[in-house]
Amino acid sequence: MDAFLHQLFSGVATGGIYASVALALVMIYQATHHINFAQGEMAMFSTYLAWTLIAAGAPYWIAFVLTVGISFVLGVVIERVLIRPMAHAPVLSVVIVFIGLLVILNSLAGWIFSYTIKSFPSPFDGVIPGNAFMSPHELGIIGVTLVVLALLYGFFRFTSLGLAMRAAALNPVSSRLAGIRVGRMLGLGWGLAAAVGAVAGMMVAPVIYLDPNMMAGVLLYAFAGALLGGIDNPIGAVIGGFVVGVVENLVGTYLIGTELKLTVALVLIIGVLVFRPAGLMGKVVVIRV
């Protein structure tokens, strides 16, 4: 029973990472109706920036805040330089841009920082007491994830800027008529998604270590979580991320083995797309022709 509870709570902590990346995917999807396949590489590159700051002597939380801020700016720049000119391009062209961005960031990280696996410090070891079921870092992951989700909820629910961003994502035409600068709102959305991804990267790096390919599996699990909860529903994507984390941990431990855990995400993706494409909490859109 103790082993089961350990795997359960560990899955919740891992699910917090998936939920953060899934939320970033949904934020960009709502704004552009495209999946950002480079979301994981953006988070990875941001984590390398944090590692560089820490290696240069910056305290962890100072490096954390600086990395989130830099990631926000980089997200805005990517949207302005690469994504906005593709606003009316065919879907396949946009997908190729995302894949190209993925390859560029991966190669750039390997060129600058090398492909050698590096350790990344955890700010929670020795600060938060662990227990028999969860390590200090796993408890910290859950705490940081909940804080990020609460801040985003408050921002989008109670601030005028957050409401303007939601309006621009849901109905750009009406938002423009109401005087909202839709282009600026979309750029801010990309910046927030990049910042959330950076937090996820810094939280997962102490667990899986730091290398240019560290986020490949995480992105796949996050994509499964976003599809499971609903690719157009932020709350559903967060719940889906936590569910995927728990299911992946339990199935991988007790049924198929840790070597095949990645297949859990693939099975979930295929199952959702086949049987419920809108996800558990997504909207089913009916188009009359």
C-alpha cells in the first residue's frame, strides 16, 4: 500500500508539470488555433538560461524570476517575428514553422551548452520536509504549480488586461470593434505561455536532468493531457495533465514497466482523437453545411 501511495503522489507531482505545459499549449491554441510543437524546446532553452544564471552565482529564486521574465519577452518576440506574419498562411505552413522553431532551438541549445547531461539544482531539498510518499522536490512542484495556476486564474478572471486577452482569443473581430488591440493581446498570450513553460522546465529539470532533448517526452504527455481535458478548455487541460501524470505512473509501474511508459501518452492521444475528439471538457463544435 505504501508503494502504491508513493507512486500515486509522485504521479500527482509529475502531473503538475504536464498540467503547466498543457496549459501553455491551450493558451496558444486559443489565440491562434494552432498547436505549438516547439513549446517543449522553448521551455528547455529557458531552463538552460536559468542554469547559466545559477552557474554564474545568482541565487536560485533570482535566477527563477529573471528566467521567467526573459522567457516572457522571448515569447512575445517569437510571436511578433515568426507567428504574426503567418496569420493567414495555410495550416501546413504554420506547422512547418513550429517544427523549424523546434529544431532551431534544440540545435542552438546543443551548440551553445553542448549535449552533455547536466544536473539542475532543486530549491526545495533541505527546505521543505519530505515524507514517506513524496520527496521535498515533488512537494515543491505541486506548490509551485498551484501558485502559477492561481495567479493565471486571477489574472484572466479579475484584471482588465486578462479579460481583454480572453476576448481577443475568443472573438478577434468583435474585440477589434471594441477597441482592443488584438495583435498586442496575442503577443502577451505567447509571452505568458513561454513563461509558464519556463516554470515547468525549471521544475522538471532536477528530476530528468538537463539536456537539449529533456522536454520531448514531457511535451508528449502534456499534449495528451491537453487533448484529454479539452484543447480549448484551460481548466480541462490542467485536470487532464494531472490525470495523465497519475495514470502514466501507475500503469508504467504496475502493468507495462517503466521502459514503455511513453506509450501511455500515445494510447491516450489516439483514444481521445478516435472516441472523443473534443476531450472530456472541451466544446463540441457542430458546423452546418
